[in-house]
Amino acid sequence: MEYKILGRTGLEVSSIGLGTWAFGNQVYGGVAEIDAIHTIRHALHEGITLFDTAPQYGTHEQDGVAEIVMGKALKGDRQKTVIQTKFGRNPTIEQGAPQFYKKRIIASVEESLKRLQTDYIDVLFFHSPFSINEIHDDVWEGVDSVIQSGKVRFIGHSISMFKNTEHFAQSWSNDGKIDVIQAVLSLMNREANALIEKLSQQNVGIVARECLANGFLSGQVTNETVFPAGTLNSRYSRDEITERVSQVDKFKFLLGGDITNMAQAAIRAMIDEPGISTVLTGAKNIKELDDAIIAANSHPFSPETINASKEVLVKNFEAA
């Protein structure tokens, strides 16, 4: 496993990290707790040190289901890991109302620490604010409070609604308010490339997420695929599925050598993107995780190959 430094945090992290959205709810089809724990333990055994979660990864009845699972899985091995979680969104809050203010960040950190069975969080992210208007001025007092208490080491911004919010990721970086960003980046969505280049030059840690384009780059989706009702991709029409599958076909030139399937190619390509500190895999089970591990341990793509993958991109396909 290759390890990199997470920007100005100085934390050493594995080149791939395990994201746990699928362990918290049904958005990608449900994962039994025991299977999720086995997957997390397998990740740790194979040298993965970075684990990403959130209170939002739960149900309408319970916040932070994925945090609870992670706490159980990593108990006794905390010193070997870098744990990222978030604040500002909770599934138990009606209509997902944002909560980016002082009182909430302080309470959210306490709740996450309890679920994670730890006494500190390595990186705490603002969880996808959609507008600067969602951010209360006193939230920065809350940030100072959780940092000064030692309960949070570093602050990040997990970016969604990219075109609406990239400007305040840049502003927060300029002001030294954040140390890390999470951004959607995949063979099928490169809209964050310019921001990543700028922030990496400022030594901000860059975490790439949704690198399989919500599963379309897994190699398992065809024109005939039917997504179960209630899952993330059930929102797509038949024409939209066909369009995405057609784009994936254009990336098959990446296959060969150590890389035997599209999931591996998609992950390896993002590891090799300039400025990237770590790439999150949302693997639901050990088999999917092993694909990501193969990609992480495979021979890097050349800069010329990465550039060729950009040239065949038709458009930036929307993220979750």
C-alpha cells in the first residue's frame, strides 16, 4: 500500500480510504452490520488507514449508523487509523435541514465521539453546505472550541453543489480555516480539477470521492440494468443510463496489465491525478474492496494516459 501526506495536516494516509455511506443506510442497497465490520477489518489488515463516515450515514430513526459500525470495527486499533467524520447534516432532522452553527457542531462532535468509541476525530468536515447562507457566523467559534478541546484535530469541507460552493472552499483555504477538502472526482466528472490544482498548491489535503461515478464505473452497469426503487441510481431514466454506459465504454482503453476491470481502472486513474492525497472507495463488501486494493497496488498510469482519459470525456456527469 502506498501512503501519502494529507496536505497541511501532516497526517500520513493510505492512497485509498474506505468510505462508509453504504454501511449506514439503504442508498446503495443495504449491508448487514457483521459484513460491514468484516469489510472494515479487512481494509485495516490490507494497510488501509483512512476511514470516512458521517452522522448523515444513518436512517430517519437513527443518526450515524455507519459511525456506530466503524466504532465497533476499529475498537482497539484507533492508533492505526485516521478517522474522518462530518457535521451539519443529520437524517433524523426533518427535511435534512442544515445545521452549520456553533451549538450544533459542539453537540455533533460529542455524539460522533460516542458512536465512534474514540476521544478525538482526525478530520471534521462541513458536510456539503449548499450555500454560504447556510453557514452561521458563530460556527467558527464552535470550530475553535472543538479544536482547542483536542476533540478535533483538523477541519475540512466536503463539497457538494460544486458550482455554487467552490468559491467558499477557496476562500476558507485562503483564510486558513480548512486543512482538507473532499471533492467529487472521477473519469466521468472532472469539474473539480481546477480547484484541486489551486488548493493542492496551498498544501490543502485533497480527498477524492465518488470515483466510481455512483457505480457506473464499476463495470457492472449495462443498458438493461434496473436499479432497485429507493436506491441512489433509481433516479435515472433509461436514456440517462444509456448515455452513461456509452461514456464508460470510451474508457476501456485503460484496461490491461495489472488493471483487469473498470472499477480498478477508475480508482487507479484518480490515485494518479496530480494533487490527490487519497481516494475513497465506497466498497460494500470484501470483494469490492479487493478491487480497490488491487488498483492501489498496481502500476501507475502515465501522465499521457491520464490526459487521454480526459480527452474522451464527453461532459461532466452529475454526482450524487
